[in-house]
Amino acid sequence: MGKDITDGVSQSDNVNYSEYELKNGLKVILSADSSIPSVVINLCYHVGSKDEENNKKGFAHLFEHLMFEGSLNIPCGEYDNLCLNAGGDNNAYTTEDKTNYYIILPSNQLELGLWMESDRMLQFAISQESLDTQKGVVTEEKKQTFDNRPYGSLSLEFPPRLFPNSVYGWDTIGEIDDINKATMEDIKSFFEKYYIPNNAVLTIAGDLDEKETIELINKYFGSIPRGKNSIERKLPVKDSFKSSRDFITDNIQLPGIFVGYRIPKEYTKESFALELLSDILSHGDSSIMYKELVYDKQLCSEVGAYVDCKEFAGVFYLYALLMPGVDVESVEKVVYRIIDDVTEGKLPEQDLQKAKNKFETKHALRKQSILSKADMLTHYKTLFNNAELINSNIDNYLSITKDDIASISKEFLNENNRVTLIYIPKTR
């Protein structure tokens, strides 16, 4: 079975779990929860768009699609049918740092789900026909998500400006030319390098018997061979970043201001502070940006702030969609003045406490869902090798002070560290 099982710290409101590792390097986490008769099987591979080569941008996301195109013992198109016929559901997603697959099944179908996932990991079984089909699917997805959607190109415009010459310098959708040039040899090589037990975390949460589950995991995953080569993570190199402000014409009705600041990676004091700040600035009718720009001055129809932290870098985003006839520069000045107020320590203490309360409630609610629970355990183990963060990470947010937010904002939310994109409607 591999290493001995070690129990996660258990407190009354904590997630209980156990974890171990198979001899082939597959990390396993089990979290029993009999509140509903279902199980979640979450399998995450530590590979995302940042791991792609320059001429193979989009491979991680393409592979997410290909994994539903059949495996050694499951014909193309049957994966979804097997899951649905068993009363379950499944999905997947790709980020810059990982590719995550999950299945939700009635608990008496756990063995079926483990067999299905192990079969996909066992051996490369993608056909040329499936590859050609998914190239077309990804091309269409790019058109629908980025090309034909208002402000849709933001995800393509920001990365190369924020992270020039860096592994985070492109969106997960990649480059269509690279995808169309992908060969069967390219795809097989990607599979053999990244879709291996020693680059994956398997989490099972829900109505399970731990002893029986361990036996099933060993039955279906224990004999899959370890990957031959160790994976060297591509770290962001020192890039040639320069602050910039660009205008982009788009098929939109209202102008929009979008700002991105480079910030430190996930699970840092800076990321905790800035996530709280994003909530204070724009979440809810009483938030600072909403109250001033939307409610009081009626300059904008919508405003927002959010943090996108990755394994080795992060971005703090702000945006404002303008009301008809409103001057862009006047709104920019208000947005930057609001940020300046934060750096000068003018953030109301009650706003910070309200944000902490919201974070604490949200965190507690997420731990009640077996799907969210499995996702969080897998995420923390994959990127930080520490599943216990599911219980302890909230304390990092609660310890942030108003002075922390002011000093961190001053360091990172400044004009020398930002990219501004002004979207303006095409003239007709």
C-alpha cells in the first residue's frame, strides 16, 4: 500500500481526513462524510499551461478534452455514459498550474469510478480521430469564450503584458496554431511526462469505508507504473515587465477600464491581505467602489475587484464598466484615488472585520460540501504538499490587520506595477 496513513488534525469544525502514498508515487487523501450517500473522486495532475513549451501552448487544456475521448477499456464517448447511467456526474478544469478531474457518484458506485479514472491513467489510448475532433472543439471554444464575447479578449491581452517572457505569459486556451500543429507523438509525449501517478493527487470524499476504499485504490491504481523521469517545474524568470496603458476597440456597448497589478503568489501574507481588500472594495452594495462609482456618482454600471493567485505569481484585478457618456479618465482618477486611500491607511476597520466574517462563513460552508472539500484537499496537496491547509488557512486571513493591507497595497498596487486596458466600443 505504500507509506503509513497519517491522520489530519481533528477539531470539532475541522475536516477529518487521512492520507498516504502508493509505491508508484500517487498521493491519496480520504475524507469520510456519511451526511449524504455519495462520493466524490477528485484526481488532479500537477500540470497546467505554465508547464507547456513555447510552441505547444494550449496542450494542458487540450489534454483535458482528450481525456474524455476514451481510454484503454472505455470506448470513445462512453465515459460520460457510464457515469450518467450510474447516477453520477463529472467534469474537469485546467488552470495555469494544474488539471483537475472529478466524478460524483452514489457511494455504491465508488468502484466503478475508481476503475474509470485508473483506466485513463493506465495507458495512452488517444486516437488520431479524437485528436482531430478536439482540435476543432477547442478552436470553437476560443471563438465562443474569447473572440465573440464582450471584453472576452481580456484573458488573452493581460498575460503577455503582466508576465512578458514568462511561463504565465499566455492563457490556458493557448495558441490555436500550436494546437492545430499537435501530432500524435506530441500528445503521447505529454501524457507520458505528466499523466503519471507520481504527478497526481487522488482525493475521495463522502460516504466511504476507509478500509474498503484503500483496497479498491490499491486494486486499480497500485499496479500503474511510476513515471520514468522526474518533472522539473518551470519557474517564472526575471522578465521585462513595464507598466502600460493601452486602448482596445471591441464589439461592446459600454467602455470598460480593466487594471491588473502584479502581486506575490498564492499562500503568502500579501495574497491573504489583497484577497480581503478585493472583497472590501467591490463585493456588495456597501463596498467602497460600488458605493462611490455606481451608487453615489453613477459613473459606472458595474465595478469589481478580485485576486488571481497562482503557484508562483499573482494578479490583483480591478474593473469598471462606464455609464454612457462618462469620461474614461475621470473614472480612472477615482479608482486610483480609492487605491491611494487604502495605501494611506484610510480603510475603515469595520469594513475589514466584515470581510473577515464573510471569508470565515464562506470557508465553513465550503467545508460542508463533499465536492468543495475534495477540491480544496486536492488543491492544497498538489500545490503546497499540505492538505491540512483546508483547516488552518482561514487563520491567515483572520490575522491580517488594517496596517498590513495598507503597507502591502503601497508596495504592489502602484502605477509602476500595473497594466491598464481601456476597452472602447467600435465605431459603427
